[in-house]
Amino acid sequence: MGDNYRNDPGSFRDPLSHVVIQDDRVFRLFNATGEDDRAFAWPFITAQSARGRVVESELVEGIHTDAAGMVEHPRLDLITYAFEWSFSMLKDAALLQLQLIRDAAHAGVGVKDATPYNVQFQGSRPLFIDIGSFQKRSETDPWFGYQQFCELFLYPLMLRAYAEVPFQSILRGSINGISVEDARGLLGPARAKRQKGRLTHVVLHALAQRKLSDADSGVADDVAESGMSTELMLATVEKMIKLVEGLDIGVDTSLWSDYSDRSHYDDEGLREKADFVDAALAASGSIGHCWDVGCNDGMFSRIAAKHADRVLAMDADELVVDRLYHELRSDPSQIAERITPLVVDLSTAGGGIGWRGRERPGLFDRSSPDAVIYLAVIHHLALTFNIPVTQQLDLLADLTSNLVIEFPSENDPMVKKLLRNKRAGIHDDYTLDNFERWLGERFDVTDRRVLAGGTRTIYHATRR
């Protein structure tokens, strides 16, 4: 393959295949055993690719490599992880995984794992990307990925649905997900009566895990001796599909449908803001990735999608991201296809996780935005999380050459509210004059407009 390729840091755990990247090309390389599995599963893989469920794959020959087999995939323009997904995104990814396990078994194909790291979102559409997961299957094979599915899909979903605890920070802190023992503690018996699936997939699973950890024989051998059949495995998967389909984020529909925050703007101010963003992005030239930080209901993400190839619509509030995801999923337009919603708290995001902190790179290493929309964010980070304005501007200057930013001045009602319970004097440097001076030290301001109401100013700035 030459010297200009690198191993993908997230695929080294599979002993049968791994991903390498050469320039803008992506290849999966198989050893002899993996290539045997790949060839066996190939008809299933190609059929699922045609349905849009599995990443497109093309056999590659004639390229020098020590691998027994090689497949090329299109390079995805964005990689995201489960700790950046909303509840419904993880749920849809889980259902895709289960449907592939079911359909593969009908085709005589096995699936050796079950992790959301094998799923990526193209806009709001989940796509399975690891064809190395498919292998030969015998009639008595169990569901090998069951435990992994529980730890990385089911338990996080149950935690959110049953205990109203967001899973994002837990998955960010544990690349292997939630262990069955932790799930048993987190999903305690006090709420067990309304926790469908807890007895089977948490309590009994935990007991089985303890027994198996002391067993001398292998799971596959025990299952084969006990008479496990494809029909029994499929019945288990079908029950899991029904369980996952029944899980809900637990928010009242009427509240959910009204959940957005535009109360700080009248209609005129919102129109001014939208027109400004549209014009600024139109003047920014070619935009690959655009970040909409604090996207709320996605209004400005949709404007950005007219000008950018990919928009990352980020918000720290999972509920608004989940709502936006549902709206995008039901919108067939090209604009919607370019938007990927993400649950991102910029005050904590950015670092890599996993082996040596590189296995799953941080957000700043996965996307280089050509433009950033930063509207009504700066005061929250500065006054709530004590991230200085200068630090935020330094980050933005490192990130992008085109910035659309809004600054609520010290006279803004929301700013006054945020300062109400702060010690007097500690945020005296939060002023419009200081902001414009600091912005000018890092960017050239090409346009500026005071929005209706007089306390918020929006800028288009280009990096010096």
C-alpha cells in the first residue's frame, strides 16, 4: 500500500481485521480467518449495503499487502460516538444492531459483537460500518454479543428510561459501557415493578455472570450441549427488539414538543439574527463542516445547511437534541440530511477516551469546522461555568477561520439573571467593550449588528 497510510486507532481490538487509512481512502484488511468469514458473509453484507443499513464495501485486489483480503469503504465525513448521541439516537442504533443480528441469523451468518462504536450517523440515519463483525455461524451458536449489547446499548437506555439518568457522561467515562453489576445497583429494586426487562437482563444476567466467571468450560460448548438452536436465539433477539422499542425517554409529549428557548427575542430580532447568519455564511466561501454550538431547536443549523456540506448541531441539553433528531429523521429534504445532532457540553467535551486516550479521539480531532455559529453561548459558559471569555475566543480562533458570534452585553436581562447569585465584582470584566477588544485581537470583524432590544450584538469575524 505504500508508506502513506496509518492504522485507525479504533479498530485494533479485532484480531481478525483492522482498518487502515491511506490519504482519503479507507480499507479494512483481513487475516486468513477473517477473510474466510468475510467471503462467507459477503452476500449478506452486499444485500444489507443495498438497503442502506451497512456501509458500502468493495473488494480490492492488486494492492500490495500482507493481508489475506482487503475491502474499501467510502470515507465518512464525520465520526460520532454514543456518548454524543441522544436517547433516540442510541435507541435507533440499538434497533439497527438487533435487526442485523436477526437477519444475519436467517442468512446463516453470525455477528460476533454488539457495540455502538460500529454504528455511525449519516445525518439522522444510522449506518453499520464494521463488516468484520460478520462471521460464519453454526446452528448451536449463542448470541455472542449479548453481554456487550446490554452494557453499551440496553443498560444506558434503561437507565435513562427508568431512572431518568442521562447516559452520556457514563459512556464518556467508560468505553466498555455499564457493567451488569453496576446496572443492578443503578436500577435498584425500588422501581423494579415498572422496569420491564430488569429481571431477565439485569438481575438474572448478573447471577449468570457470577456463575460463568467460575466455570471451567466454555460458553459455546455449554450452549451446544444444552441444545441451543437458531430458533431459540432468534426468539431472544425478537424479545429484545420489543423491549428496546418500548423504552421511552419519559418526557411528556406536550412539554417535549414545546421545548425550545427563543423567549429572549421578539419576531423582529429573530428575523434579524437569521438574516445575519445566512448572509455571513454565504460570504464565508466553501464550508465543509459547520458547528452550530448551542443549536437549541436547530433553526440556525438549517440555515447553515444551505451553505455547508455537514452541520454539527450541538447542544448540552439532551432533550432538545432528541427533539431535533426526531424532526430531522422525518424530514426527507437534503437540508435535513446534512445535519447531525449531537449532545455536546463544550465545557467538558474534546478529550479522547479508550486505550491511551486515542482509541476514540476527541471531538476536536474528528472535525475541523470551516465555520462556527456561536449564538447566545458565551455568557452561559463565562458566567455559569467560569470559562473566561478570552479562553472561549482562544478556542474559537484555534477552531475556525469564520465565526458568527453573539454577545449579550452586561445590560442583557439573562446576563443580569446569571449574575444575580454571583459574588459582586468577580465578573466585572464581562463587558461589551472588553469583548469587542478581545475579539479584535484574534479576528477581523467584517460585519456587526445590534439586534432588536439593544442588549445583544451579533458579529461575523474572520481569523487573522
